[in-house]
Amino acid sequence: MKVYDYVIIGTGIAGLNAARLIPKDKRVLILCKMSTWNCNTFWAQGGIASAVDENDIPLHIKDTLEAGVNYNDIEAVELLSKKSISTIKNLIDSGMKFDLNEEGKLAYTKEAAHSRNRILHADGDATGRMMHIFLLENCIHEIVTQAVVCDLLIKDDICYGVQYFTSETEQKVAYAHNTIIASGGVGSIYRYHTNSTANAGEVQGIIAEKKLPLKDMEMMQFHPTVVRGTSFARKPLLSEALRGEGAYIVDENGYRFLFDYHKDGELAPRDVVSRSIFDYNKKTSLGVYLSFSTFEKNAFRKRFPNIYANLKELGYDLPFERVPISPAFHYSMGGVETTLDAKVKGMKNLYAIGEVACTGVHGANRLASNSLLEGLVFSQIAVEKSLEENFKIDFKEYDKPIIDYIRNKEIDKDLKDSLREIMWTYASIVRELKTLEESLKTIEEYLKKDVGRLLYLRLLTAKSILTAALNRKKSLGAHYIKED
Ligand code: SIN
């Protein structure tokens, strides 16, 4: 029986950076749910945050804690910020090219809730895509696409590997000494989001099924500025870097209402801006827009070439025209609870990194552009720890039955649509205990139905979000409970 040294689930920044750091002589299998570019990293626009120098570390930590409403794990935040400089340096030394300023030095920009410029970017506003391409180009290990993980082979505190679909009906098992989960967030269980369609939270569902810890599942972040009015579930993002560099939010009469909600206006933390837009629109029924009038055309095109081109395709002439916006689901701060070693809590050889993990770095609201950084830093930690421990499984000790799962069933389509609608309406920017309770009951009813494996796992994830939201009776950061 072939036993891999590593199975990595996911080909976003965390999974690919882990792969980059695993030595050549190790046997590595990387499982990618759809095609390689189908991940949130590919769509990340604004950039990657990093402490600019040693002096900036305390300030980066402070900003991260303030945005996270001090609900963050302080040790994890310190680790993130302290490792940021060497992590970025290692990437640049390996060939990654970030944008430079006129003096040929790294160009740092600003995003909301950062007290200084510390966001690196690449190809203007295609940072995630450029990092993703770089990591893919440098990947020396085997990637299998269209490999949809449907189970983890867990017995006691050891993970023996994974089970995955290779087609609608075929399933395979891969045994591994180390399993690294880097499967991303849950965006596709929301009706409107900014995520890749591959991110539907199935692995979080497996973790819930195995009674392994999920943490802060109620902490869901909504990005304030996506383009309103397009027909797809995945909404085009208007990067926070636009506001960091001068774009501003107005109502249809041109009024900058955000200053009525927070002293920093559109540069307030993301949860505050999303909630304020939601509230203002509800109270006034006025449309909300992002205005670019502070930009000069050529400078705008040069700095934000992809947003310029995408919006042109949608019929907007930037920076002259304002664009209708609304918040949409963007990022899950919660996820699989990990230790500072990036291990799934309670497990010997199972790691979780990137958006799927809850390291505690983001607290109740993630500071903009800390997510790509988290993916890099904690993937490195996971690889270092696993190499140091050199844990070995004996696959013969895994004596549980391998279940022959049915991937999808006839009944799934309508329930999936209903799930997305429920999450978008009731587990959203503003929540109410009564409707959260009703939603949980509905999801529990769906879980009793004879659904396919993938929907079953998504429902378990939704259940964990709703349960966590109900357990937190008071508002905190991105989790906002409307009081009667
Ligand atoms: C953006 O460009 O606004 C997204 C950045 C992030 O989610 O950190």
C-alpha cells in the first residue's frame, strides 16, 4: 500500500505554500476540488499585509486586535506579525514579484483599519492571482484536480489520510503520515458572496461529524463593497484598497453617510462599514454607491488595471462613474480550531491552515489583507512542525469501514438553494435570535432527509454556524444580534 508523506487538501495560498516548503524527496499528494484556479486566493485583489519593519510590528498587532475587537488570540497575532517580515522576504527571495514604487522599493498601500500603509500588492489589484500563479509555477508535487474530499480517516487522535471522489461515483482513499487541510472557507453556502464556487465548507462538516473542534463559526465577515446588480452568486469585488486610496461611499444623493456611524467613515473596520451600509439602506431605501471621483483616469487604470477592465465590461467608465454596491459574504474567521503549531486541536498529525482554520488571529473581525499572510505564515509552521516530528502512521491500524458514499442525490438541488437563502437571510450581517432558532430547526430537518454526501456535510457546517450564532447572545464584531 502506498502511503504518502503528506496529503494536502486545497490549492489556495496555504496549501500551495505548504507544498512549496515540503522537501522534494517527500511523497506528496495535493487534492484540488475543481480546477486549480478555483480558490479564494485567485480572487484576492487588494493585497497582503505585513509589518513593514520591526518598529511596525506592535502597530500591526494593535490594528489586528482592534479590528478583531480584542477577541483575537494574542499569541497567534504576535506570531503572525513577527513572522510576517521573514515570510514575505522568503517569498520575494524565491522569485515572487510585488509592485514597486518609483524608487524601486516595495510599494505599500493602505486599507481600512490599518493605521499606516503596509499592504503589498502585485499587478496592481491582482495580488492573489499573481501569488497563486507564482506558487503553482513553483509546485513540484503532484496535484490531482476534480478531487472532492468526502471523509477523513480518523481513529482516536490520528488521521490516516483521506477519502475523495474522483467523479460522480468513483471514490479513492489516500493514506498519509501527515494530512494538511487547506480547503478554504464556506462562501458557497451563502446566496451572495465573493468566493470561489469551490468553497462550500464540506471539510468543516467532516470535522463537525468527527466531533473535532470548530471555533468561532458565528464569525462570518461581509465585504462592504461588491458590485450590486450582477446575476451570479459570486459578486465582483471592489477592493478595500480603493477606499484606502481615496474612493468613498455615498448614497444616491451623494451624501457620505458613513461618518454618521463611525469617525473613520469608509475606513472604519469592515464589519462596521458593512453593517452601516445595511442599516442606512434599510432605514432610507436609498441606493449606495462607491465613488472614484478623487482619482485621475490614467493613474486609476495603472493602479487598478483589473478592476478598471472588469467594470468596463460591466458597462462602467471608471473613475468617472460611481458604482452601485452592497455588502456580500466574504470570509470566515471561524473554522477548524488549531494550536499555534497549526495542528487541529487534539490531533497528532492533522493540520489545518488558511481560511479553513481558526488560529484565533482574526478574532471577531479580520483586519483587511491579513488572510493571505495567515495562509503563508501558518503553512510554513505546519511544514516545519511536521518535519520536526516526523510522525508515521501504520495504515493497517485504521480498521474502520470505508463507506461507499453517494455524492449527490436528486433532492439536493432545491435544498441547496434553500440553504443558501437561509444563511444569507438569517445568518448574515444582522441576526435575530428568533430567526436563527427557526433556521437551525429547518437545517436539522434537512439533515434527517436522504441527501447526498456533499450536501450533508454542508448542512453540518451550516448547523455549526447557526448553533454558534445562537450560543453567542450578545453582539461582538462581525456577529451582530439585533435586540428587540
Ligand atoms: C480586498 O481587496 O478588499 C480584499 C482584501 C481582504 O479581504 O483582505
